[in-house]
Amino acid sequence: MNIVLTILLTVQMLSALAMIGLILVQHGKGADMGAAFGSGGSGSLFGASGSANFLSRTTAVLATVFFVCTLALAYFGNLRPASSGSVLEGASSAAPLVSEAASVPTVAASGVGQIPAK
């Protein structure tokens, strides 16, 4: 089980880093206006409009992989053995017991605070 969690965590981190890199490489919508009016940005590796489609689709695939890994890690993180008890159950047995006589305050012998018998 630890191997599966390690693989899922590794895939999640790699997809997150790749998404960060792809998002930083993409240009905003304002950069398309300059390319439309003859700016030098249109002569790129993927052509005038090919980079937007390739980068956005790759980012969407990486985002899907990231969310699937996140859901799988959350699912496997909530699986616990049935024999494990509560944390408070272990703490209650380790706590020192206080006797009942020590916790009851004593009343003075003068009778102050006593309820009269009927």
C-alpha cells in the first residue's frame, strides 16, 4: 500500500510542477492582439494558433491527472484498520484516577450548610 501511495504522490507532484511550467509559458489573451496585427510573436514553434491549442489541452490533461491523484490520495488516506480505537480511549486509561472522597469538600462540624432532616 505504501508503494501505491508513493507513486500517487510522485505523479501528483510531477503533474503540479508541469502544470506550473505550462501555465507560465502560456501567454495571455492580450498577446493574441499583437500577433493578429503583425507582431513578431506569431512566428513561434507551433505556428500562429497551434501553441494555444497544444498548451491548453496539455494543461487540461495535467489538471485532470492532478485531481485524480488528489482524490485517490484522499480515498487511501481515509482507509484505516477496523481494530484501531479512538485516541481518547487510550488517553482515558492512562489518566490517573482521583478518589471520590478527595473531590468532595468537607462541611464544618457546626452544621452550617447542612439540610435539616424532616
